Amino acid sequence: MTTSWNRPMLLFAGLMGVMTVVCVGGLLFDDRILIGAPIWAKPFKFAVSMGIYCLTWAWLASLVARGRRLVNLVSAGVVAMLAVEYVIIVGQTVRGRPSHFDVGTSFDRLLYIIMAISAGSLWLGTLALSVPLMRTPIIGAANRLAIRLGAVIALIGIGIAVLMTTPRPGQPGAQGVVGAHSVGVADDGPGLPILGWSTTGGDLRIPHFFGMHALQALPLFALLLGRLARRFPRLRTERVQTRLVAIAAAVYVALLALVTWQALRGQSIVHPDALTLGVLAALVVGAAGGTLITLTRRDAVPLPEPGLAKTATREVVR
């Protein structure tokens, strides 16, 4: 199996690294405000997110043994769509116009349609990349499960963006806007620093972000388990690590459903009500219980190595 990372994805990730620095400059020297946030905040966040996405797939694509030609072709197409979307985002930033939901002029409407096509193509491209990945014999059952479930959950997270395109009551209005990321409040309301997530109402960007980055979170969790297994014997069996990854994935999906439900109810992530906190507490208890059961099962204790067993037997005989 080749170990070379996917070149188009890797190059675009590097470009997004450069654009992240450029956007930091924009945040420092351009004091314009758009929809309640610094105008360069969106290009900055998209540069970071696209960079992480492409860097991850540059690595994942290198794991695929069969269908490598298709993976390379799809990767190039995904990079092209991401490039189109990012050029529009930066272009609209320079113009001082919103890059999403803006249909105020025929030109802005055209750009919005192009971005919608790009977003749909990104989802289809991610699906096309995920299929051969599912068939790839990745070393380690826990790693294999983490990567596969991470890809599936990421597809759900990307798809949640569709909820933002639904016209809100009164749209399109005088401002020429269709869709919104906030629920129950205007998009230009107060938000968390850097992230911009609404502190007064629901925000669909939260489940979108949380879901799509399962692609990184679950494989990193599997990697962490492998490192911790060197110190904790109960984590050394592949069966235990695989079960813990499955629990982590189940909790991740449940949290994704929770933050989506919370956003659709118009509730801010920083102001959860008793019902939201109750569901969260139930998830924590369930995760803790599942982890405890996994770690205390008899098969969680690794068998002694043959050499050590023989030595112990000799000591008993003496």
C-alpha cells in the first residue's frame, strides 16, 4: 500500500494555511463589520476548516489500496469545488457583501447558486471518497471503525447545512436574503468570540461544524487509546479499544442530534434549558456506564505473555 499523501488535497491544505495568515491580516487591518461580525472572520474560519478537511483527506486517500485512480479524480474535483467556493467567499468579502444567503442582486444570486452547487458537489465528493475507504483493510479494528464511522458522521454533518438554506418567514424581504444560520434571532446578533455562534438563539452552524469534524475526532480518539494502552493494561486488547471507539461514536452521534435539536428550538449553546441539560446528563451517564462495563469485563484483562507465564509457573513450583 502506498504511503504518499494525495497531492491535490495536500496542496490546497497548504494554500488554506497561507490564506489563514492573510485573513488574520484582514482581521487586524480591516475594521469593516458585516452581519455583526468582522468582515474577514468568515474567510478565516473557512480557510481553517477547508485546510483541516483537505489535510485529513490527503492522509485518508493514501490509505486506499483499490480504486486509487477514482480517488485521485474525485479528490481533484473536490478541490476544484472548494476553490470556487473560497474564491467567492473572499471576493464577496472584498466587495463588502455576504457570501451566503444573499440574493439581493442578480449577480449575488448567481454566486449563491454557484456556492450551493459547490456545497452539493462537496457532499457527493466526500461520499465518493468514503466508499472506497470503507472497503480498505486498515490496520487495527479500532482504527478501522473510527475512520469509517467518522466519515459517515461527517457526511451527516455536511448535510446539515441544508437546514440553513430554508427560507425563514418573510424571506426574501427587502434585504434580499434567503436562509439563515440562526434560529429565532437575526444572524447579526451577538455571538461567541472567533466562532461567532449565537449567544441569544439557536445556531445551525454548531451541528454542521461538530458533525463534519467527526472525521478528525474519532480517528484521534482511536490514536489516543493506542497511546494510553502503553500505560494501562486494560486498554491493550483490540476488542476493548474497538468497543470504546463504538461507544465514542454513539455518544458523538447523540451529541450531534442534541445540538441540532437545541439549535432548531432556537436555543443558544451557552444558555441550555433544563430539558437540554437533562438529555446531556443522560448521555454522560450512558457513556460512563458503557465505558465502565467495557473496562471491567473479563476479556478486558490481557492474557499474560507465554514467556511470563512460564516464569511464573517455575516460581510457584519452587
